[in-house]
Amino acid sequence: MATAPATIIHGPSAPPANMFDTVPGYEGTIAGGGGGYLPPPPPSVPMPVPEQAPSSPDWHIPSISEDRARESFATYVSSKCCYSSAPVKEGVITNMESFNTYRYRLETFMESRSTEWSQEPYTGQPVDAGVQPAPGPWQIAAQPPAFFQEHKQTIKVPYTSSVKNCHFCLGMGRNPCTTCAGAGNKVCWVCNGSGYRQSDDRCMHCNGRGRENCSSCSGSGSCQCDTCHGKRQLLVFINLIVKWSTEKDEFIAQDSSGLRVENLEKVSGKELFKDAQYMVYPVRGFPDVSVAQASERLVRDHQVKYAQTSLILQQRQTIELIPITKVNYMWKGKPYVYYVYGNEFKVNADDYPATCCCSVM
């Protein structure tokens, strides 16, 4: 009878710290990333100043017709299985009010860089560590995408590649089989290790041994190392991860229409103003003071928050007018209200007077 499986002996699951050389300019780099983003170097030339704010456009407030309001109301009601169409057909519009509701949006497109030690099986790749100093993380050229498009690129840092023995298999190229714990065999599944099936009938599957060869390692007790793919050595090097991303903040001006702000987050508006440049200038002369104040605050916040860890490539600010029409109407001698808002002419009618009870218990 074969002996019991031996205890599995593995190399360390993570590369030891002394496996990686010290590379000037990359001292904080660790395996698997997580070292944080690298601050960009100070500019070698004066930073471009924001262009002056463009002349104020005509902040025109669009309005909708009574027919448009009725059509939107009818579409809304028809989408509700429990709503009667009577208020739409019989209701009389008594007043329509348009409101100034603005959405300001600031987008900052930036480039961030981080580094990590990486590894791959060594199969004869060039080894260049120490040949000459490695370029700094921000000296390596990377091709950015179009402005405001998300993208990620991984670049092998030149002059950081060296060869090390595989830490996981200790340079053996193989590890104990996890299926049989390195024994090369396991308990026979037919006789459950007894060597017999019924009474004194010898188990034919294992020839009475009670154990069978492990199919995972073909009875050898070891398998090819997954880390070095059996090559025994690893090429270790530093990867530079370049990430282009867009950070966005929005501000919706409060209005006196009575429509909840969360409804406005689901619709688009008419674009009144758009400004894109390296650094935008806070909006000036806008008729709603809160929008101008939001622009001043968010432009400042983005510079403080993102310029320390990333390279700002472009900023864009827009102002949309989200049309809101408050429609007052009478039905059966009582006043009611509904709202038509956004470019999509969405409707909100919380106090719709003709609903039926059809809830499912």
C-alpha cells in the first residue's frame, strides 16, 4: 500500500522584496501595483493662462406651446396602466409658466501615471537593467487618446529588466501537485481505498492497491510551475501604467417651479454655453448668480484636487438650460398641475386626479 500524501510545499505566494533591484526614480514601486499615482514634474515653461471669458451669449429661454404640453401629457398618461385619459381630454389649461433652470458641468481630462513591478517567464528576452539609467516615469512618451476619451496603456520601462530565479518553485520549474498533495497517487474512487469491491473481490480499477495514479500529474507528484511555465527563471521589470480619465462635476441651479431636482438629472437641456481649453476661465456675467458661483468653485476645486497627482490636459465647461413648463389646469372644477421638462418633454404629475387602484397583493 502506498504511503499517505506528503505535505504540500510551495514557494512564497508573493515575490520577496529582495527579488527586485533598486531603480533610481522608482523606489516606491511594488509588485502588483498599489503604490499610488506619481505626481507630474513642475512645468519647464510657464503654464498657459486661461483665455479670457468669451462674450456673454443671449440667454434665451425657450417656451413650449399649449399643443405641445397637451401632447406630452397624453403620452405620459397613456404609459400608465392605471391612469384614465379623462383629465387629458376634458381638462382646461388655465396657465403655463416657464422657469430658468440651468445645469453647469465641468469636465477635467487628465493623465495619471503609476508603476508596478511585473514578471513573465524568461525565454531569452533582452536584459537591460544597469545598461544605462532608466528614464523617469514622466519622461516616457505615451500617445494620449482624443480629449475626454477614457484609455489605459501599459509600457515596459526601459533599462529595468533583469533575470531572477522563480520565487514560487524556487527555480525548480515544477511544484508539488495540488490534487494528490505531491504523492503521485490518490485513494481509488471505486473501492474507496479498501482494495476490494464486494466481499473478497479484488478491485480491478486499482488492482487491489487501494490507490490510483493521479491524473493531474500523471503519477509524477509534481506539475509545471504556473508562474515561470517551467522555465525556472523570470524576467522582472517595471511597468508604467498610463491612465487617461475624465473627472466630472455638475451643479443644477435651484428654481421656484416646484419640480424636484432629481427629475432633472434624467433629462438633457438646451446647450447655451460651451468652453473647452487647457484651463477654463470661470463663467462671468451669467444671469443666475448661483451658476457663476458654482463655476468659480468647481474650477478652483478641480485645480486643487487633480493637479497634484495628475497632468491636466484639457478642461470643458458647459451650461444647459433645462426647459421646465409648469402647466396649471382645471378638471371637474378643481385645479391641478403637471410639469413638462427637458428636451425629451418628460412629464411629472404627482397629483394626477384620475387613477384606479390596481395594485397586486
